[in-house]
Amino acid sequence: AQEQLLRSERMAAVGELVASVAHEMRGPLSSIRLNLQIMGRALREDAVLHEHYEIAFDQVMQMERMFSDLLNYSKPLELQKKDIPLETLIDRCLRELEGELSVRSIGVERSIEPDLPPIIGDPDKIEQVLINVLKNALEASRSNGKIRVSATMGEGPSGAGVTIAVTDHGAGISRRNLKTIFQPFFTTKKKGTGLGLAIVKKIMDAHRGKISVESEEGKGTTVRLSLPGVGGAQ
Ligand code: ADP
Ligand code: MG
């Protein structure tokens, strides 16, 4: 137990270090990106140089994604719990992803059971959970695909709650990968950080919520998020 305590203290210290490095890097990185963009405009006439600019720009974007996910993953969670109406939550997430959804012509079908109780949680954090899950669904989907988001009454061991399910008809997850998708840095994507679901897990655990993933290769994936609602155990 002593050893475990030491280990978790050390992990906390590492987490803090990572968070502060990620935080410190964000300013310089965004400055690099802005200046690159200005140079890129001046290089438009030169196809070869412009290609180098595009490579550099892509890499900077990838680093920004990495640092922002690292920061989210490693900074300590402080929950500010409130009642969150589901419609508002789902709509805000979909609005945030509107651009990416429309670029790839992916439609979202929303179905929210009437008279659902609000869920209890930190609105920003829960929004991040849903965005990360929706992003994965969107990235797995073919263009012109459909994503379904549904919210239903759930009855968990801790009492009344709400289950949000996100279904896509994308590539699916192999049985083997299904075991590792929540591990930090596990990714099968060229531009992935592998931190999306690790963040989801961390936030859901802090809310005492549950996640389950059902997937069939070639058919698609359903992610279910269950959260305590008003009236459930808190
Ligand atoms: P990232 O999206 O950066 O790869 P995540 O933690 O969000 O990291 O996801 C980890 C991996 O889980 C993905 O790389 C992908 O292989 C798999 N995955 C997650 N959601 C889906 C989904 N809806 N469809 C197919 N694969 C998925
Ligand atoms: Mg992801």
C-alpha cells in the first residue's frame, strides 16, 4: 500500500509537470501557427515552397491538438456540478461540431425521450465527453453517413439516471482493439492523439458514470454513457 501511495504521488507529480509544459507550449505554438499562415500567404505563388509550408502547418496543428489533449488529460479535475438539461447539452455539442459535420455531409439524427430529468454534472466536462465521443463517431463515418444520438431514461445500480447513446455506421472496432481504446495514447488514426477516450473515461469516473462500447467491424459502433440524474444517488 505504501508503494502504491508513492506511485500515485509520483504520477500526480508527473501529471502536473506534463500539464505545465503543455500549458507553456500553447502560447509559442499558436504564435508559430499564426506566423506560418502569414508566410504561407506570401508563398502561394511558389508550389514547392507552398507544399513545405503546408507540411509545417499540418505538423503544428498536430502538436496543438496533442498539447491541448495532454493538458485536458493531465490537469486535475475539479467538478462544478449543476443540473444539466439534456437538450441544451446535446445541441451545444452538435453546434460545436457543425462545421466538421457539414464538410463531410454527415447527418445527425437526434432522439430525446420526453420528460427526462436533467443530469447532474459539470456542464463543461460532460460537454467534452460527448464531443470526444461524437468526434470519434464522425471520424469513423463515411461521408454522407448518419450518426444517431439518443437519450433515454436509465436505471443504474445507483438509482435514476440518463443514458446517452451515440451510434455510427463506420468502420467499427476490432475485438482486440476494443480492450485498449481507453488507454492513453492508443490510436489507429494518422492524426489521432489517442487521448480522447482516456479523457472521457477520466471525466465519467469522476462523475461515477458508466461507459460501454459495442462495436462490430464493418458495421459500426455504439457508445453508451450513463450518468446519474436528479433523484438518483449523487
Ligand atoms: P483518437 O480519436 O485520437 O484516435 P480516442 O481515444 O478518441 O483517440 O480513440 C482511440 C481509438 O479508438 C481510435 O483511434 C479508434 O481506433 C477507436 N475508436 C474510438 N471510437 C470509435 C468509433 N466510433 N468507431 C471506430 N473506432 C473508434
Ligand atoms: Mg478521438
